[in-house]
Amino acid sequence: MPAVSKGDGMRGLAVFISDIRNCKSKEAEIKRINKELANIRSKFKGDKALDGYSKKKYVCKLLFIFLLGHDIDFGHMEAVNLLSSNKYTEKQIGYLFISVLVNSNSELIRLINNAIKNDLSSRNPTFMCLALHCIANVGSREMAEAFASEIPRILVAGDTMDSVKQSAALCLLRLYKTSPDLVLMGEWTSRVVHLLNDQHMGVVTAAISLITCLSQKNPDEFKTCVSLAVSRLSRIVSSASTDLQDYTYYFVPAPWLSCKLLRLLQCYPPPEDGAVKGRLVECLETILNKAQEPPKSKKVQHSNAKNAILFEAISLIIHYDSEPNLLVRACNQLGQFLQHRETNLRYLALESMCTLASSEFSHEAVKTHIETVINALKTERDVSVRQRAADLLYAMCDRSNAKQIVAEMLSYLETADYSIREEMVLKVAILAEKYAVDYSWYVDTILNLIRIAGDYVSEEVWYRVIQIVINRDDVQGYAAKTVFEALQAPACHENMVKVGGYILGEFGNLIAGDPRSSPLVQFNLLHSKFHLCSVPTRALLLSAYIKFINLFPETKATIQEVLRCDSQIRNSDVELQQRAVEYLKLSSIASTDVLATVLEEMPPFPERESSILAKLKKKKGPGAVSVTELDDGKREAGELNGGGDRGPDTASTPSPSADLLGIRSAAPVGAAQTNAVAVISHFHSYPFIPYLSCCLSASIPALFCGLSLHPCPVLWPPSSAPPSEDPAPPLSEADELLNKFVCKNNGVLFENQLLQIGIKSEYRQNLGRMYLFYGNKTSVQFASFTTTVSCPGELHKPVEPLVEGGAQIQQVLNIECITDFSDAPLLNIKFSRYGGALQNLTLKLPVTINKFFQPTEMSSSDFFQRWKQLSQPQQEAQKIFKANHSMDTEVLKAKLLGLGTALLDNIDPNPENYVCAGVIQTKSQQIGCLLRLEPNAQAQMYRLTLRCSKDTVSKRLCELLAQQF
Amino acid sequence: MQFMLLFSRQGKLRLQKWYVPLSDKEKKKITRELVQTVLARKPKMCSFLEWRDLKIVYKRYASLYFCCAIEDQDNELITLEIIHRYVELLDKYFGSVCELDIIFNFEKAYFILDEFLLGGEAQETSKKNVLKAIEQADLLQEVRYTPNHSHVWQI
């Protein structure tokens, strides 16, 4: 039995450990442990009072069992008893047990705190240290409450032993980390800072960790530490290797303290005092110089300690980012390390250079190492080092080297480790977009990306290439040609088929002149992939086919045949069946003109931050990509995407999702945007094709006659059916929420602690489509999530019954205005949350009569003629009201335009007044409306007059509008 | 530093020290994951790796792996030397320490660690001072510890 010769006995413990080690199987071990637990339990429960030694031994055994990974649910009381023992070893074991196995049993915490209190006031330094170690190890709130005010006193008291000071400093640090509100330095601040001057190096080493942490939170209160830290550092750096005796480590003077000092200085900007700054720069130069000196020892400990200080100094230089000379020297030093035989140094040099690359002073110097870094990416044997090399390439990329770097990263991707492929793909996609000078290169790069690493190309990446191609007409022909060629490969990735289907469906005509890519060849090529694809891709291809029918009438018969075959029209997948049926019907009954309108080319996408960047941010977390870099990316991405001068309609497209879906902060915004992209790429692309997800496909043909778009889930006017009793009455603020949407179509309709409901809607003529986004703001799942739209007749619309914590689901409503109406449809939402009551809330859907406005331009004389025609008293509605919002001209104009009418200039003799005209489109009739708004800035009042061909509309519009200004 | 783990080449955990509050379940999960990750690495590989949002610094001494998790702004190389200094302390105390010393005297290994690191930060980096503190404590014990074994670590 080895090493059991400990004189202080606990022979029983050694025997037990040996037994455990001799167990041949897990079962035998468990059996032995259970036997021991039973034994200990009986000893603890027994009548005979145990002596201190036995108690210590059993508590130690329990601790051992716990550390083996088994649960321990007794013995705490015996351990607490040991704390008040006079024998040091017993006390020590008691504290160890408490430190490892503390639980929040309040009864025990009180007893433990009592014992600690006794030891802290014992004036016996060994006991005091034990107590402080215990507090530092447990660090609970209860302990902070009990001791946070006492420990600073111990720390700065003149008669405290050095070892106790050291423990007190770090103990306080731990309490500050768990309960910063309870640790108040106040009057002690200056004395704590002056611990940096303490004669005892150990005290300085411990205290500086505390000071660094406090400085990060309260830099102003602690800023005197800067000059003290600089002079301390200067003394260490200039000392001979033997001066510091035992604090010299392998010929390096005080490496831990040096690193901590340099770290503390990184909490502050460069010192303002010229003398202090000069001294510090001198230190940094000395550290850089020492790196060039021959090593004083061949031991790796020597070089590690020395380089630890060097890297920390470089971090400080990068943090200051103000000394070009030091930055370039740092970069050169790191450059040497890039080729060092020590893997650790190569790794750290790559990592550190990443931050240097973002400084304007050293960016160029970093770039000179590009070949070495590319070589590292290719030849390093350790994946974590290759990862660093890839990060550095990403960081050093700019317009001048983008093509080289992207090419290298692409070729690396072919053999890259699975663990880093997804991130690499994102990085390549971002660089390609950010530094694209010509878009053909961008398209090539992304298609290569899909070819090489298709599985790792997330939706964001291929959505993005489509957005860019749609928005840039100079690249559309090239994109069509390239994707057509890429699809020739016998096995191509499904993502390629998606991009191909989409792009050829939109721009296939641009290459159709070449007989090698004639319409039929294009179609056959796409269709040859169809059967190998998943349902969503097939659905996309079906949409591409119907687009083909519009682009190339000569393909109509072939495509109709495909749509008509049983595998499409009777597909077991509802979505596919539905599309096949609808598209077939559409292609056979619609006239060419209608087809051309329905299937017209996609409008450009609104500007937005690249969703890929958001994804990378989410993946890497904050800090991984430097802030400047992100801003930069955002700016350039925006420029690139919006750069296509597609005329004013880009600008007037309401920014779709930026805030709407921002349910949580940074990262999830990315996710939400992704969703928005999905919506757009799916629905927006074929704007007028009804999306009938709620209807049974069998019933579609009947409903789908003559493109009347009847099968809309929401129909009005209200039927006479009374609303179901179950849903809650509309919220008191429902009208107010509704009013927010009279002049806009997108935004957040509702939000509480649990749920956010965003809305995006579009209207044309008497039809509308509304996307509802239900976001779960909690971290737990919503179950039985149901929504009911009633107007007030009722219609259930299936949504996913479960909404995961943090997730968002969406629902699409198709809307048709049959005749004019006043009451908004109601939306009732019910769901239950784990452990919570059933949530039941009813809102008004922001569908108001003005949504169906068509603006009407007219001349002054026409206007007045019509105005006179609508002269029956009930046709006019008028209101005089006080201004509730800004009376600024631009604000008013924006609101009136948002209303949907045309804003007419030069009509009213008084130029201060606003005049609008529009026609409300309902299925049964058209209702002409004229509006006049007369502001009186002095009185802060308005007079609003409406004349419509239908009296109920005048009245309703007047009510709605009076709330808006 | 957020935690330190010592485990054997067979994946047996020999010492665990946590400087951040975590549930037992989470600790076990982290341990399992890290032991697996580190043991899978080849000898010449770099001693640092990114793991979740932490940096892992590890080094192998004979049959034991010493593994520390540090935060983003912490210094990898100095952490490597923290590990080495701890090994030196164990070695000095036990006299050519081996895995068995740590198994049979696990409480001592914890005591030495507490003198050296507290709350995840270096408390006393002088070897002499740490050992002095431990020896003083030992003086308070009835009988001194005498080492007796043959397994030697190479440092």
C-alpha cells in the first residue's frame, strides 16, 4: 500500500481508498461505497459520541466518495462540528468539506458563518487564513452578507500578517464577483490601491487581482493605481534576475506580478502624465528588447514566463493603439513567432496578430505576413492553430488582398475539419460580399462555396446571394449563366439547385438566346434534379416552373404536363400538391397579361445588414470579431446591397423587418432577420399567387376559379355569427394599438413580458396579405398555441401548437375586402406556459378600411368638381380636434401618404392645407374619397373634412384619422 | 481562472477546483466533455484551445493531465506556468510526487492549491512561502508526513 505512512493516522481512509482502487468493476465500486456509506451513517447516528479523530476520518471518507462522483446527502453537520475543533487538522478537514460540498441549507450556513466569525477574530493567522479560504471557495451571497464589511478592515489593518492580507484580498475579490453590491470599498479605496507599494511581493501579487477587478468597474475611483503600477513595473523590469529572490522564476523576475500589472494598465487609457507615460514606454521597450536577447536558460519555463510578459505587453500596446513605433515592433516580434518551432507560440502569435490587424498603424505590417499565415493554414498539424490562421486571414483581409485570401480559404475548405467548416463558410461569404469589386467574382465565390461545402452553407448565405443578384441588374445575366453551368455537374448540392431554380426562374431569359441553354434545356436541367431534392426545394422548383411558363411560353405544354402528372398533382405532401394544382390552373386560365403581372420579376430587396454577418456574430459571440470590423462590414454591406440604383421604389419600400422582429438583443436579431428573409424569398417572389396553406388541397380547384382569390381565410363584412364566448374580450388598449397602424403596415402590434407580435402587411386593390410573427420572449416553451381570427365570424387558422423558448413562429393571413366595414377583425391568442396559467388575449387586427385605398391623382378643377358632387350632408364628415402629435409638415405628409391616398399639391388656395384623394377598393364597389386637413399651428388644432361616396366610410375614416394627428 | 481539473490518462478525475458557482450536474458535464476533448489531442499539439467561451490551457505530466479554464483576457502562457508551479509545489512537498500521492492524500493537494491559488488568482507565487505555510500547518499536526514510494515524475 503506497504512501499510507501518514503518521496522523486516517489509516481507515487509506484502506478504503485502496479498496476502491482494487475494485474490478463499477458495480463492485458502488457496492463498496454503499457499504461504507451505511457504516458512516450508523456511526453518525449511533448513541456513542464520536471523537474528533473519527469524525474527521469519516468526513474525509465522505469527501472522497463525493469527489469520485457520487452524491452525498449527509455528514454536513459533523463537518460543521469539526470547524470548532481546537485541533488544526480537524478544523482543516471540516473547512475542506464545507468548501467542496456546501449547500444552501440556511440552518447550516448560520452555523458555518458563526465558526468562520470565531476564526476570523481569533488573531491566529493560520486559523484566519483557513476561514478566509473557505469564504473564497464558497463565495455565497450569505457569506458576502456576513463578511463583506469585515474583510476590507482585515486587509488594510497595519497589524495583519502578510499571508492573511493575501488571503483577505482574494477573498474580497471572490465576494465582489458574486455580490458586487455588498462589497463597498469607500473609505478603504486609497489604502487598497497603496497595497501596490507593499514591500511584500506576495501581498502585491494578491492585491493587484482585486484592484484590477475593482478598476474595471469603477475606473475613476481607482485611477491613482496607474502611476503606482507603472513604477512597480519599472522596478521589476529593470531589476537583475536575482534581485527578487524567490519571486524570480527561471531567471525571469516576478512574471506573474508583471503580467498582472500590465493587465491592470489595460483598464485605463495611456497615462496623461508625461513622465509616467515615458517611464511606461521605456518599460515596454525594455520588454521588447529582452525578447531579442539570448535566453538565460534552455528550460521552456524560462521562455514561457518571459513570453507571457511579452504577450501581455503587446496586448497593452494594442490596447493603447497610439504608439505606431511600438505597434510595428510588436508586429515584427509576432512575425518571428509565426515561424517558431513551439506550437504554443505560433498559436499565440496568430491570435495576437488578429487584434493588431484592426489597428490602422499596424494593419499594413500585419499584411506582410500573409504568405506565412497562408502556409500555416495549409500545413499546421493542429486544428486549433489552423483555426487561428483562418481567423487572422479574415482579420487582415482588405480590398487589396481579398481575392487571394478568399481563394486560399476556399481551397482550404476542401479539406478543412468539419468542426470549423461552417464558420469558414460564413467568413468566406462575408469577405466575398464585403470586398466584391465586381459581382461576377462574388457570384463565382458563393457558387464555389456551395460546390465545395454545400452542407455547411446555411440559408443565410444562399438567401444573400439571391438578394444581391436580384438587386444588381449588371450581374443577373452572369449569375444565370454561371449557375446554369454549375448545375451541369452530375451531382450537385441541393443548395445549388435552390439557387439555380431561383435564378433561372427569374433571369433564365437572359441566357435563353444561346441554343445550349435554351428554355427547354434549362427546364430539363432543373427538372433532372427535382426527384433527388427535399420537399422545400421541390416547392421552390415548382415556383420556378410557373415562372418559366411566363418567361418562355414555348415551355408551357411541357411544364403543364409535369404539373399534371400524378406525382405532382396528387403528391402526398400538401404543399407540393397545392402548388402543382394552383400553378396548373393558373397557367391554363390566366391570360398572358395576367400571367405577366402575377409572375413579374422580383422587386429589389430593401437594404439591410447582411444576415450572414449577424449569424457570424451570433456564432462567435461578442468580442470575437472586433467592433470596428463589424461596423465596417455593416457599412460596406449596406452600400453594396443598396448600391443598385433601382429607382425610388427601393427607398419607399418600408424597411421590412429591422425593428419589427428584434425580439431580443444582438444575437437573436440575426435569427429573426433570417426568418424575414425566408418569408420574402418564399412569398414575396410570387406576389399574387395565393398561398393556401390552410385549405385542403382537394377543395382548391373549386375555389380557384377565375383568379378571384376567394379562398381567403379572412372574409368580411362581418357575418352575423356572434363571437365565441371563450376568447377574452379585446384588451383595453386594443384600439390604441390599432390606431398605431392606420398609417403604416409594419411594426410591433403587441408586446408583454411573454410574447411579442410583429406585423408585416401588404395590400393591393381589395386584397391584402398579413404576416404575423409570434415571438416567445421567455426561455420556456409555449404549448397549445392557438390563434383565432374573427370578424366577428370565426375562423381557426392552424399555427404550430408549440412555440419554443426564444423562438418565433409566423402566420400568414390573406385578406379580401368584400365591402366597406368599420370594425376591425379580432385576433384571439391562447397558449399555456409551463407552470403558468392559460394565456388568453384578444387584439384588434390592424386592418382598417383605408388599407384598400388606391391613390388618385387629379387636377384642381377635377377635385373641386367632385367635391361639389359629394355634397349631400351625410356624405361629409367633419371633426375639429386638438393636435396630439407634431404638426411638422414632413411628418404630416408622411402620415397622409401612409394613409394610402394621393397627396395633391396646388389644389387648396391655402398652401398650409392638405388635400388628398383616393378610391377604396372593395369587392362589391369602389368608394371615392376626398380629404381636406386644415392645420392651425397657432391654436394647435386641426379641422378634418372627409367626403366619400358612401356615408359610413366618411364617418369611419374621420374617426380613424382624428386619432392620427 | 474559472476552474482547474486534474485527471489521469484513463480519464479518472483526481482533483477538481471550481472558482465559479456551478451546479453539480453542470460540473460533471463540463468534466466529461473536457476530459474527452483533451485526451483526444495528440502529444505535439498546442496546449491551448478554445472551448465554449473560455480558453483551456492544459499540460500533461507523466500520467496526469492538468487542465485550467481561463477567461478571454487571461494570459495562456502564464497559466501554463501556474500549472508548472503547482506541480513543483506538489513535487517538493511529497518529494517526487506521483499520481498515487494525489489519490491517497487528496486533501493535501487541495490544501497546497488553496495556499497557491485563491478564488482563481495567484495568491503567493513564491515556492518557499507556500511551502512554509503548509509546513507551519503540518507542525500543528501530531505527526509529520513521511513520503514512501517509488513512482517519480519527470518535471
